[in-house]
Amino acid sequence: MKIIYIATGAANMYCGSCMHDNALAAGMKAAGEDVTMFPLYTPMRLDEENVGERKIFFGGIKAYLLQKYPRPFLGRDLLLQIAGAQALLRLMPRFDIGSAVDPVANAEMTVSMLKGESGNQRELLEEFVSWVKTHYQPDVIHITNALMIGVARQFKRSLQVPITCGLHGEDIFLEGLPQPYQNEALTLIRERAQDVDRFLAISGYYGDMFSKWVGLDASKIDVVWPGIALDDYRNLTPDSSPRPLTIGFFARFVPEKGLHLLVDAFLRLVRSGEFPNLQLRAGGYVSRAYKTYLDEIQKTIRDNQLEDRVKLLGTLERADKLNFFRQLDVFSVPAPYREPKGISILEALAAGVPVVQPEHGAYPEWVNATEGGILHRPHDSADLAEKLAILLRDAKLRKQLGQQGRQGIFEKFSSEKMASATLDAMRRVLKNNSTTL
């Protein structure tokens, strides 16, 4: 099967969606399929081998300028030519663009992109479709998520192939859009859903929630759980050297991931006096856009004289991340956001670390499927502290949940399992298309 995979880059940021897309494309390639993955906007920053193409379509700078300057003026063509240069786009991972993904600042461009062939970026879409039509004859095209659904109609008209589209995490961006842009975006997604043959939701929770919110036909949605590349985890063992009990966090340092709640829960555990020398280690991408948020957390740490017990490590490369997981006893990302995927949760479980997660979003699915952790009341740092204490007190329970969680990940959340389920869905689409022609 020949597959074109349309993903999106995030410049210098490690993001769960990029990791998911790369793992899925790599898994389908490993299964023997002919997969070509194109990142849009910017290159993808990954901590494993990048299987995407080097060429970037819908260059982020040019797409922005087409939105800002839709009408011709003297020098516009030269400006757009420079902005679309591949060499310039490949420099983008060197820069912090955390603030560039602000839904308020990008509301008009989001709506324009969803309009596809009638939006301000239509020349970029025509270039992309023409390139694929000239160089490839795919059997199916997969679009990473519904924010990119605007490209589907033109591809379908030109190539006459089925389209599948992922559903994973669009809601947090869409919820941040101001009105009337939010309603317009939801309407466009609902209308352009007819251009998609099947939607592949990353969790049962998200498929149900998103379809009801947007108004998608639930019968067109398959659930394909996420998977991670597990080769580096197969021989990963806990650090057996003497060390204090340690809680871990690994996610972007943004409010929706809940680091502030974990720091508050940690403070409660320290004040209890039950866990002498308890440590907290937090890794993840840090953007200047969230400096105020991080400053408040650091102030809490200083005010309570916890500098020697709480370490904010920032971005970790793959080897450092794997070593980070080896040194943890419990892991938690107490996200206030109803997370649809939570890739770092799967990574912690793969490393044999039990988790404590909020009882909302996809987390109950992952915890129940792996039996690798316990759930706490969302937004409640006191309950989080109590649930963390249950595991911190009981080494036997930590070991049991860690072993169960690790086994569950290897059985149900591998990139191979994810790729197989995705390919099965695509084959059903191709079969249905052939019978209706």
C-alpha cells in the first residue's frame, strides 16, 4: 500500500503529536508499506530517527505572510519567495516558536487553512497537491488531525484516492480560538468531514467527545490507540543505586500539563514529614511564552526552600530521557486538560514506573488497559498527594503496578500495534472504495 502521510512540524519543540506521527509512519514502514511522510509548516524535532521527508510544504513563514498580505504589492513576490525557501525553513528548529502557536494570534489563519482551496494559502495547497500528483500515485492519504482537514478536498478531487484523518488534541487549540472564529472553525471541520473516508481517534474518550462537540458522524470513527517505539525500553532497568524516593514529571511546562499541581502536591508530602528527602524531577520543553507560569512555580520552590529537592530539568534528549525514567519511583502528569493521548505516560509505564493520573481524558483508558497506576481527582492537588503517598509508602505495590504497566505497554501500546490497527482501517477504506466504484 502506498501512503502519503501529512504531518505538521513544531520547529524546536518536542511535541507528542510529532512523536506519534513519526512512530506511526515508522511502524507502517516497518510493516512493509510504502509510506512518505511530509511535515507541513516546519521540520519536526524528534528524539528518535526521523522518517519524514526533508522537503517542507506549507512553509510556516510563507503561510503566515499569505494570511497577513493576501493582496499583491511591490516586492511581495520576492518576499514570499524568500519566506518559502527550504534552507530558511530548515533553520526554524533553532528558534523558540512557543508563542507562535497562540490560537488567539492565529485565529484568522486557522479559519483560512480550514477553507483549503478557497483560503489565503491556496497557492501552497495547489503546489503540494501538484507535487504529490506528479511524483507519487498513493493508494491513500492520511492527514494528521482535523486542523488540517482543509487540504482533503483538493487532494481527493485531484488524485481520486480515499482520505483518512487522525483525531488527537485539536480541541485545546480550538477552545482557545476567540469568537466568532471558533464557531466558524467548528463549522468548517463539520462540513469538510464529508471529504474524509474514516477518522482515526487516538482514544475512545477523544473520539466520543470530539464527535459530539463538533458534530461528526460517530460511525465514521475508528479508535486506534497510540503506540511508542519500544526498542530502547526492552533492556531498560531501574537504577538500583541507593537514592531517595523520587517523583517524576515529563511534559511541556505549560498550565494544561499541571506541573503547578504536582509541585503543590509535593509540598504537601514534604510538610507531612512522612517521606524524608523526597525528590521531584521534572523534564520537558520550556518556551519563553510561558515564562510567567514557570517563574511562579520557581517562586513556590524558593519560598518553601525546596531548591535542593525539586529539579526542573527542561528539555531532555532521548538518552537523558531514558536515564531520567530509570531514576523514578512514581510518575505523574496531573494535567487539568482532558488529555487525549499522554505519550509520556506510556513512556513511563514502558520503563516500569507506576503512574498517578487524573481521572479524566484518556488517562482512565491507559491506566485500566495497563493496570499500571492509580487515578486521582482532577484539579485536586490534595487528592493527588494522597494517591502519590499510597505508592510512596508501598514498595511492593510500586513494583507490582510497574511490572503490570510495562507488560501492558508492550502488549497494547507498541508502535507495531498502532501501525497494524491503522493499516487495518486503511485496508477497509480501500475495500469499501473498490466496491462502490
